Amino acid sequence: MEKLRSPLLVLLLASLAFAIRLYHLDFQSLWRDEVDVILFAEKGPLGLLPWFMEPGQNGPLYYLLLSFWMTLVGRGEFSVRFFSLFWGVLLVPLIYQVGRRWLERRVALLAALLVGFSPYLVWYSQEAKMYSFLAFLSLLSVHLYLLALERSSWYLWLAYLLTTGLSMYIHILAVLLVPFQALFYLISWPRYRGGSKAWLIAMGILVLPYLPLARWEIPTLLSSFTTGHKFYTLPEIFTVLLFSFGLNSAPDRGLSPAALVLFLLLAGVLLYRKEGEGEEVSLGGFLALVRNILAKHHSPLFLSLYLFVPVFALYLISLGMPIFTDRYLISITPAFFLLIGCGLVAIGNRSRLLLSICLALLLVVNLSTLWFQTHTKIKSDFRSAAEYMTDREGLILFLMPYVRQSFAYYRGDFVGADPPYTNGGLDQEGVAEEMEKITAGQEMVWLLVSEGELWDSRGLVREWLEENGTLIEQAEFARVEICRYSLGRGH
């Protein structure tokens, strides 16, 4: 009966995950990174193939796959985001299979439930970017890696190499999983030493697809190149990940819901024991920890390595070049939700009432957050801005210029210009000179502001318009402001 019930439950969870991700799939306007992806994909296979070795390019394989997808279904918001939705839904049955194999059925079902209802994973399943695909491929890579170690089968090693190699071209930071996989093997070497030759060959072959990336990544890391990302300390990184993975865009990202998530994580690490295993194993001392890992290689301690090693690796990179943002570590979310599943099972073994309370609170937080992020304009709303400006004529100044292509996605027929860049030290006289040239012959000028502080943090462009013109119209949308100025010049 259980063999029959489990597939039906997984099918139900996958169906719910699909429905949640499909709901309001195109509610948010495409933001600039999503429009970038569409423009990259429109280059087509011949235009994208050189990007696999070109410095600075991230995700060329994703753009190539999306290019084929767009050929079939078009470039609309719903169409391009459905590609991400597909991988987000597939993660649900995959994490169930992995959880069932590594741990037990109860943990697997809870992890599948949490992944299906995760506001964080739903968000990236509804975004035309590579992150939901990256989460799926990363878990598949780890799963195939463990199977290959256990069975020493060449076809499993080949599947692992293909999955991991491809994931590096979906996102360059997929490589952060390799140090975790290597460390796990070294710790568990007594268990797998019979397959040392196969492991060494596989690791050697895995270097090959990374070489084209290494040719530009390593020199970039050693250079003085600045990414624009803020530097985060290790505790700050873990705090950001806790709030992002656990709460995402929750309107109340307070300590209470975060404390619940942290409590369940710690319960998973410290209290969970696989069904059928003996009771508490002492965790005192480093040697005991190592023995525990060697004895139960699919234990919460294994999941902790999966969760923490990529984070630490990214932190080490950030010491020289800050690059941390939570979505770059979406590859570790499966470990995060499996550990929470372990925590819920550990609590349930001690008190079913407490389990019911914790699970109910967690689902209430998730559902309320899902409602918020599918009914609140969070991304820069260029769609509404373009609709507002339909049939309105005049020169549009984009502050900052990079968002022009996002506006152009929704409205292609307009006259636009880039205001002067002032963050490099340009003074008021320089701004006045540039603005006179840009607005020459114009009676009406629109200023479209989105992330304007990245271009004109002192507000000198707006200041010039207010001194030399009259504000006659203004509208605000999510992260987008539109102002219309009459310069009083006549024609």
C-alpha cells in the first residue's frame, strides 16, 4: 500500500507545485536581468556559441536552450518564464527520490512539500533566469555522484560528468559544488577506496569542461576588477541565506518566523536519526563527528557539508572579489529543505503535537508570502510605465540608461537618450552643458527613473530639469518613476 501511496502523494505535490508556479506567472513585469536573457537568447545558436569561451559570459548554455524554446513558443513574458517553471516543478519529484534514498520516506515527503510551497523557489520558478534550472541540475549532480561512488558504474560516472559539466555553463558558480563533493569523498575515503581510480579519472575529466571558464575566471579573480557587490562577512552571509531561503519576500521578515526556520534546521542537524538506526550518537569532539559521517554517509552531517561548503567557498572568493548574492547559492537549497524535513521528523518522533504546530506555522508563513509576492508589484514595473506612456510623445531620458531595453521590451516606438553620468565626478556645469546638448530642440522631456542612484546619486539631472523646466506630469509605479517637464522653448 505504501508503494502505491507514495507515488500518488508525489504526483499530488508536483501538481500543486505546478499550479502554484503557474498562478500569476506573468504578474510581475520583466526586470532588466530577464530582458537581458531574452535579448541574449535572441542572438540564436550561431551568435551564442562563441560565448562558451568568451570572458565574462555567464550562463551561455541557458541562453542557448532558451533560444530553442523561444523559437517554439515566442518571447512573451508567460512563454519565457514557463521554461523556468518546468525545472522548478521537476525539483519536487527529484528531491523526493533523493530524500527517500538518502534518508527516509517521511523526510522525502516533507522536503518535497516544502520545495513545492517555498516562496523562494517559486519566485525563481517564475523568473526568466537560470536559477530554478541550476537548483535542479545541482541536486541531480550530487545524486548521481553518490550513486556513482556506491556502484562504481561507468554510465553513472558519465551521467554525473555530463550533468556537472553542463551545470557550469548554466551558471559559472555551479562549480562551488565540486569542492563539497571532493571533501565528502576524502572524508568517506575508507568506504569508497575501492573506487579511487574511477573517482580520480572522473575528477580529471571534470576539469576539461571547466578550462574554457578558468581561462578568464582565474585572471579576473586575481585582478582589481570590481563587481559592485557589497562585501558580506560569513555570519552576514548565513543570515541573508536564512531569511532568503526561509522567508524570501515575506512582508514580515521578522525574527519569529526566522527563528522557527533556524530551530528546524538545528533540529535536523542535531536531533534527526534515520528510521531504524540506533538512538543518540555522541557528537562530542571532532573524531566523533568524523566517525558519524563515515558510519552514516547520508546523515544530516552530510547535508550540512552540502549546505556549508559552497557557502564557505563563495566567502573565500569574496575576500578578494565580493560576489555574494543569495541567488548564486540556490544550488544548496535542496540541502536546506532536506535538513528542515529532518528537523520536522526529529520533532515528530518526540511530539506529534509540536510537529503539527511547527509545520502549520511554516506553511502559514509560506502561503502568506506566496500570496504577497503574487499580488504585489515587487519588480520594476516597466510594463505599467510603458502602458502609461502609450500615445505620449517626447524625448525620454532614462536614469539609469541600462533600463532602456526593459522599457523597449514593452514599447519599441519611442525617442530616448542617456542623461550624463554624474557618479564619476561630473559637476553641475558639466551636467548643464551635457543636458543642453541632449535636450536641444525639445519642448517636452520625460525623465524615467529606475535605479537612478547607480547613475546620478546626487540627483543633478533632475535638479537641472527642475531649474530649467516645469514639472507638469508625474506617475509612480513599482521601482519606476516617470516625470514630464516642459522646457518652455516652443518650436
